[in-house]
Amino acid sequence: MTKISKIQTLWSYAIADCATGGCIRLRQRPDVAAMLNNLAQIYGFEGRYEDAEKLYARAIDIRERSLGPAHPDVAGCLLNYAVVLRKNHHKKEAVQMEARARESRAMRDRDEPGGSLVDWHELQKR
């Protein structure tokens, strides 16, 4: 078993454990969203775009609810999702995710001028 497949297996178990746990608050934690985002990235690298899309959607939902829509982790996850959508030939949806990421950044910039972690020039190159 490769190192990546071991990580993938562990994250899958952790996510499944959180998803089936009785505590709703546990399922809505930002660290669960981080696991979902990371596993979605692996799925994207493997070409498992449909699986990655589902995980990104869950991660975004958790992050928006737990961290707020202006948090940089939300924008980053939206951009990751947009990349997978483009690779899976869902350009219209990818454009929508990129617009949401820009709006997330704009909200953050209004709240904290000069505090963005998203490189928008890199996004335009994709």
C-alpha cells in the first residue's frame, strides 16, 4: 500500500466515523472540512472527479457554516472545487465557484483590508 493510499484510507475512515457519529457538532467542525478537502484533492489527482465534487461540496458547506463565508479557507476550497469542475468539463459550475470565491475574498477584504491568502493571478492562469 502506497503512502497516499494509506492516507486516503485513514481520511476515509475518519470522515465515515464523523458522518455516522451521533454528534452533529462533530460533523460540522472545520477539521472535518479540512479532511474532506484533502481527500477531495487526492480524488482529483486520481481523476475521480465525481467523488471529489461531492467531498468539496460538503467541505464548503461545513466551512461556510462554521467559519463564515468570508474566511480564506472557504475561498480556497471554492477554488479547489472549481479546478475539479473544470477538469470534469463543468465549466459553467466552475465559473460560479470562482465567482463565489471572489465574493468571499471581497467580503474578507471589506472586513480585513490587505488580508487575503488567495492568489487571484494564479487563478486566472488556470
